[in-house]
Amino acid sequence: MKVLIACEYSGRVRDAFIEAGHDAMSCDLLPTDLAGPHYQGDVLDILKNGWDLMIAHPPCTHLAVSGARYFSAKKASGVQDEALNFVRLLMDADIPKIAIENPISIISSQIRKPDQIIQPWQFGHGETKATCLWLKNLPLLKPTDIVQGREPKVHKMPPSPDRWKLRSTTYQGIANAMANQWGAT
């Protein structure tokens, strides 16, 4: 299967699909953290390259409800509408199977409710971080390893220059579940 992992700099989801035997490529404006097939640039440049599956992680900066106190300014400046329009472009892409991943956000109220909300603790990580999935022609992800712990580590991270990057990296257990379950569809 030819798989595009849009808006992913880490290479985690891409590499999980490669390990599962798929032709996968990540794409982001940033360089990839892990060496592998990666297009550094605008995903719109490669969106029509014959993908079978796209998993997209659009930036949540102007969408996540964790930043709700800034929504008025974001709405007034137009950045929130731009972010929502980008999500719509990804959702409407001419790709047979699509998953859009984002935290709890205004995508739910402005576009549509998510098909599923998952947690890292359902996939082998003892942490909480509600993650929404909007799906097209894909089944819901089945938990693979329910564990105890359930600590909100991501929310407790101290300020740092890389905090945003650390908070947005996909948990390996979730990446593996996507590759193993969606790669088999």
C-alpha cells in the first residue's frame, strides 16, 4: 500500500508502516527526525501522487481547545479559519482511505465530530492524552495493550524550546496500531 503520513516530522508513523511492509513517506515543512523517505515541503505539492492511505496530523496550534483563551484573537486574525480550511483540504483529498489526527479541538464543532477518541494507555503507554481521529473508509483502532498509570505527562511538561515538538510526537504504540490495523485493510 502507498501511504502518506502528512504533517509528520518525527518519522514514527512512517517507519511503523515501512516496518509493516508498506511504501510509506512522511511529509512536513520541517526536516524529518529519523532518516527515511520524507518530503520536506507543503503536503499540497504531493497530495495527488496516487496515495492509497493518508494519515494526517495537521498542526493543532490554532485548533486545540487547550488554547481556547486565544480563540478570539485567532479568529480575528484569520489564522483559525486558515487552519480549519487546511483540515478540510486534507479531509476532502482524493485518497481512498484517510485518518486525520488531532487533540480535542474545534474541528469537532466547526467541521464534524471525530469518529473515535483514543488514549496512549490503550496502546501500551501509561499516559493520558485524548487524541481524536476523523476517519474515511477506515475501521476504528482497536486497543492493543491497555496499561495502568494514566498520568498526564504531556500536560505537565515544563516550558522548553522543544516542548511543542515533544507534545506532538505520536506514541509508538499508536503508530504501530495504525500500521498493523489500517495497513491490513
